[in-house]
Amino acid sequence: MKKIKTGFYAIGNDEPCYIIAEIGSNHNGNLDTAFEMIERAAAAGVNAVKFQTFKAKNHYSKKTNKISIYKEDIFSLIEKLEIDRSWHVKLAEVCKKNKVDFLDSPCDSEAIAIALSVDMPLMKVASFDMVDVRLIDEISKTGKGVMFSAGMANMSEIETAVNICRQNKNEQIVVLQCTSIYPAPVNLSNLRAMDTMAKAFNVIVGYSDHTLGDHIACASVAMGAKVIEKHYTLDRNDKGPDHIFAIEPNELKDMVNKIRDIEVSLGDGMKNGPREEEQEFYKNARRSLIAARDIVAGEIIKDEDILIKRPNYGIHPSLINQVIGRKALGNIGQDDPITWDKI
């Protein structure tokens, strides 16, 4: 499993989670809106923004049945969402200026060529397209990183896609767990599938989130997601199929901050006693052996002479049986810590 170097960052199991703001078609065909979305996503702290480049005639048959959640037929809807391919050079410049990676889901040969022309570090294959063996073959031959969303996919289909990359000597592979419903119910998130795919295919894994809010995306990071893709909009009330379940700029920033906090909180897994920052409470608020009464010099200390309570000035409670039966060397006052030099 290789670390994938991107334009400004890197993706890997030893790297911070790579956070993608999925703009998709939420620019509504307006270049200035696309610019603003890039700038505000960068300000929120993401690593990359992503667009989608497709042509309806190459993307959908005109004979496709109507999809229930859309008011119009899918071919007409997709046709309206096509990006102006002359934008890519300008989008790449704005991304570079704002130090975020420019990513895309290229859906045909021309789109792949455009991605290469702007030195896109990796390309995304959407869940609906990951069975397109021709598309995967062409993308993987570029030598760029290949990211798959695995919504609706079974293990055999994922294996086929991954194997195409490897047959083309491309090991820069990321597979994202995904639920292809918009918005997606949380009970179908199946975050444990990330671990299944990581072990089965030896690839970097992550999560492409279509749920409402950010809590499932954040949970996925705690479970090992090294890439998060989240749909993003300037206004959830805008018209268009992907606005309603996307997060707005302030929410995006909040999600990024939560993810970074989660990553820091995971720690190194070692459990070596009190941290340096815990020492004050360790000394003053932990329990130890304390005299339950006044003990006179020469007395044999009995069980009932000892309390285990705070602070941690006395002998460790686990050693109480080594203290019982010993002789007090001097007077020990009630509530005094019992220390080795006193017995």
C-alpha cells in the first residue's frame, strides 16, 4: 500500500485524514460561485475540492426510466448539470492560489485528458461508474491516484476495479465506503466495511458521506478513514439535486475542526501511567494509604488502621497487605499518609 502524494498533501495510513469538499455541480453553472466555493472551502481547512466532469450523452441513455427523487427525467437533469470544460484551467489556478488540491470525477476520455492537462494529482471514480472497466483502465494508466466510491458495490466488483489498477502497475488506490442514497440514512452507513475492504484489498480506505450532518463522517475518522468526502454547498436551499444534503461553509469548517480533534485524541495507543499534564491531579487527587486513626510509635499496624483515600501521598493501595502487620517507627497522626519511612 503506497502513500499517495497529492499536489499539496499526501494520503496514507500514517497521514492526517485527507478531507475533500465535494462541490460537484453545486456551483450551479456559475464560475464565480465555483471560485467562491473553492476559497471558502480552503478557509475551512479542507485538503481538496472536487468537481464532476461528464456529458449527458456519454453518461446516460435517453431511455433511462425516471428516478423517483427527481422531478424531471435523469438525462435532462444531467444535461443541465454539465460543467463548462473551459473552466478547468481557471479552477486549477484558484485551487493552487488557495493551496488546496483540485480533484475531479472525469467520466470520459476528454475529461481525463483535461485532468492531466491541469496536473490533477488523482481522479475519482463515482459509485455509479466503478463498474466501467474501460474508464477505470484509462484512468489507472495515467499513473495518477485512483479513488473509488464503493456505493452499491459488492466485493467482487471492488476486486475487479482494484485489479485493473494493479494490472496497469498503479498501486495508488483509495476505496471509499459509501451509501448511494441522497440523503443517506445513518443505519445504512456500514462504517465497518472500511476495515473489511482494507484487509481484503490492502488499500487506503475512507468514507464518502451522504448523511445529514457531520457526525457519521467524524465517526468514520475514529474508525480509520484516511479520506473523507463530503458534499458542500454555499446554500442548502439552492435549487439542484445535491444541495439539500450538503453542508454549508461554517459547517464544513466545524467538521474539519472536529476531525482534527478526533485525530489528535486517538493518541499512540500506549498506556504508561500519568501524563506529565496529569501530575498535579495524580499527586493530589489519587488514592493512597492514609492512617485511619492516630498510630503510636511501636504499634503493629492492623487492617482497620488504614484507609484508602485521597491524596496520593502515601503507599500505593495495591501494597496494603505488605503494610499490615508492620510496626510504626514513629507516631503517625490520623489522616497522615502512610509512607515507607514511617514503618
